[in-house]
Amino acid sequence: MKNRIGFWQEEIGLQEEALEMRTEIVRVGQGREAFTPQEEEALLRAGNIIKQGGLVAFPTETVYGLGGDAMNPESARKIYAAKGRPSDNPLIVHICRWADIGLVAERVPEAARRLGEAFWPGPLTMILPKAARVPKETTGGLDTVAVRFPSHPVAQKLIAYSGGYIAAPSANLSGKPSPTSAKYVIEDMDGRIDMIIDDGEVGIGLESTILDLASDMPRILRPGYITQEMLDKLLGKVDIDVTIVEPDSGQAPRAPGMKYRHYAPMGRLVIVEGTSGQVTEYINGHAAENQRAGEKTGVIGTAEVLEQYHADVVKCIGSRKDEETIARNLFSVLREFDDENVTSIYSESFPAQGLGQAIMNRLLKAAGHRIVKL
Ligand code: AMP
Ligand code: MG
């Protein structure tokens, strides 16, 4: 593990001293809805850490977040340092009551009210004009703020105990897949932050949908569990950032974070699109070739055709009939390949509709947009 952290540290230029903290790890979630007195006490302590300017990683329904006080510029700086994240990449402000949206946003348009009613608490982030009280450090220097009201009970309680506003990006080192389980948070953040709240695995596994409401027309900046179809239905037609539907457009994405190398496993990932016969044949051919060259090859396959693959490591991402499972498994499968030192990875492709739009968006990023169309 030291080597891996060392590798990323070098890659993103992290500072050595950030590695020397003691990180407390607390386990919650046994009782789920009803917290035990010990869990209550731990969450209260976690809230106090955030109030005092410290950092706590916590579960949400999407992925684990790395939380600090959204109203404290110093906390934002610490988050950027712990993640090795460029400081022009804004954080999402997490709230735990609908009314608080009006305290972080300067205006709350009618569309935001309707979206809140339909999808909050839940995996939707809204971009709105920023209220003056939100520091620029939290918004990466922007005049807009990203706001989300998560549905996870641990997240809600922590936000309430920490004063109501948690700034949080995903709790991974910058460039790595977002953590869908506490074990990956520990892998990336142990020694870098004050506390990690371990609630096992998350439910959704992809980050929230980001919808920009600060310009004339609502526009999806990052696809997620709340799909374009769901938003169209509620608001009439919504736009989508051109870089999501046309990744080769050459334009810069409007969500600053979407421009960075992201979600990447260490092995070289290639997506293969075609009929299932073409895909298995192509992948098996390349796996055999790689083997002769001394490379370790991994495959991301679906349950329906898994047995047809011949490679060093074959991982099942779920059934084609169940996109929610594919979404939930994607980031952990990518991380598992790192654990097995796989140097070359091939993945099946998925139709980019519904939840598939978010799945393909993350997969294409992880692959650096390498896709073979047969
Ligand atoms: P993460 O927390 O890792 O899910 O990253 C947060 C995402 O939200 C990044 O892609 C940011 O660029 C995006 N984001 C946060 N605030 C804004 C904003 N005001 N405008 C556009 N994108 C934002
Ligand atoms: Mg992230």
C-alpha cells in the first residue's frame, strides 16, 4: 500500500507532511436508521472535528465524500491538499434541510424548487449563483455554488452535527476512481485526514448528477443516477454538456472537474464495442497476444458472456439486464485491477441511454477515451 500511495503522491505532487496524521476510523451503520448511542457519539465527535476545521470522510448514497466546513476557507484548502486536487476544481456543498439552499445560493429559481421536491434528498447536485457567505475557496473561485441534499442517514446526521454545510468532493486521491467502499477510502486517505466513517459499501456507486441552473437553460454537466430522461420529464427538455455526448468535440467541459484525468486504473483500459461475438473474439485475441508479451490482462465483462473470455483476470460487472448493478460495481472493479497489478484491461461497451449515459461517461474517462468500434 505504501508503494501505491507513493506512486500517486509523486504523480500529483502531494506534500510529505500531509501523510503524517493519525486517522481515526469509526464503524457505523449496524442499526442503519436507528443509531446506537456509540454511533451517535461518534457522529457528534465527527461533526465537532468539521466545526473545528478538520476533515472527515463519510458515506453518502452515491460514493464516499471527503468533508470539511463549507464556510471555512481553510477547510477547503485542506481538502485540496488531502486529495492532491487542483484548487480550481470546486467542491459540492452538502446540506441537510431544504431551506438551507436559500442560505448558500443567492437566488433559488422555480426549477430548483421543483427539482428539490422531486429528487431531494437524493443524488442530484444543482449549480446556482453563490451567496456571498460561501467562500471562494469552496467554489474554486467561481461565482456559482454546487448544492446537494444527500439521502444517506449518516451523511444527513453528520451535516447537521457539523453546523449544516459540508463541502465535499469524493474521498479518493485525485485521479483515482471514486471510493464506493470504506476500504478504498482507508487505502487513499489513511494518514491524511482526521476521521473516516466506515459504513461498508455504498448503494449507487456513481457520483451525483450535476445540473447547471445558473444559466438560461438547465444543463447536465455530469450524468448520474438521476438521468437526462427523468430531468426532461420534470422540466421539459434539458441541455447536456457537449463534452458528454461528443467526447471528441475539443471543447472544455463546464464542470471544471470533468476536464481532469479521472477514474483511472493503473492498467491501460480499452473499451470494445460490437456484437458480443466480435467483442469476445477481439478481447481473447489481444489477451493471448499480451500474454506472449509478458503482460497481465484483465477483462470487464457482463454475466451473460463471462465464461467466453480467456484472460489472466476476468471480472463480472453485472448482468446486462441490471444497469444499477453495473453502475455500483464499476469503480470497485477498476480498483480491483490495480490490486492485481493488471497492466492491460479490456471492457465491454454499454448503450449510453438512461443510467447507461453515466456508466459510459465514467468508463470513457477511465479509458482516456480509448474505444475500439468493431
Ligand atoms: P466530486 O466532488 O469529486 O464529485 O467533484 C465535484 C464536481 O462538481 C466536480 O466535477 C466539479 O467540477 C463540479 N462542480 C462543483 N461546483 C461547481 C460549479 N459551481 N460549477 C460547475 N461545476 C461544479
Ligand atoms: Mg471526484
